[in-house]
Amino acid sequence: MKIHDMQGTQPAETSGKKTSKPVSGAEFKSMLEAQLQAVSSPGAVTPASQVAATSQVPVSLRVESLSVVEATINNLESFGTALQNLDVDSRSLEPFVETLEEETSSMLRLKEQLPADDPLSELLDQVASVSYSEAAKYRRGDYQ
């Protein structure tokens, strides 16, 4: 079968030259200055009302929350390593699980002190969920 008529062919590329005129040094300088003025204008600064939501939470609460999250993640990692070790008796996992349960309750207590729309509140909730589920799996006998 031969194709005699080719419709929808792409036009051949022109000489490859740009159609816009080159920018001289003076024009470039004026364009650059205009952009710099637009960026450095006071309107580009975030209003204090938008920042106020995160600044209402005391720094000490944020630091404590992040410390508990970091400690819980480290404890989960150690717990996972202990689970992979076949020489570890399941009763020796008890300290890990007790610590996970304590950290879960600490995270939930800290979460109650944060605004609901705070990203740190979501992080606390997610880490507490993982911590709780690992402790619950141990308690019901999944790791024995």
C-alpha cells in the first residue's frame, strides 16, 4: 500500500534565527532595575496576619514537640532493628514498647496544645499513630 497524500505534515524549520530583536545593554539594565524594584517592593512581604498563626505557639512547645517526635522515630528504628535480630527474645522488646507507649501519650498531650491547622500537629498525629500501632501489635502478640 502506498501513501500518496500526506496531510498534517510539519512545516520545515526556518533558518533558526530568533524573530525578536536583540536587547542592548541599556535596555537590559532598565529591565533588570524594573524587576529588582518589583521584587524589593514592600507589597512582596508576607503580611504579619499570615505569620501570626504560627507565632502564637510558644517556641518551647515546638521544640519539645520536635524532640519527642525525634526520640520516637529513633525508638521505632531501634525497635525495628531489635525485631530483625533473631537472637532477641520477645520479652526483651518490652522496654521499647513501654517507651513507645509513653511517647505516644506525650505526643497526644502536646498535640492538644497546638492549633488544629498547625503542620506540627499533623506530624505529631502521624508519628503517634505509627508508634501506637507498633505497640499495639506487640501487645496482641504479633511479634512473638
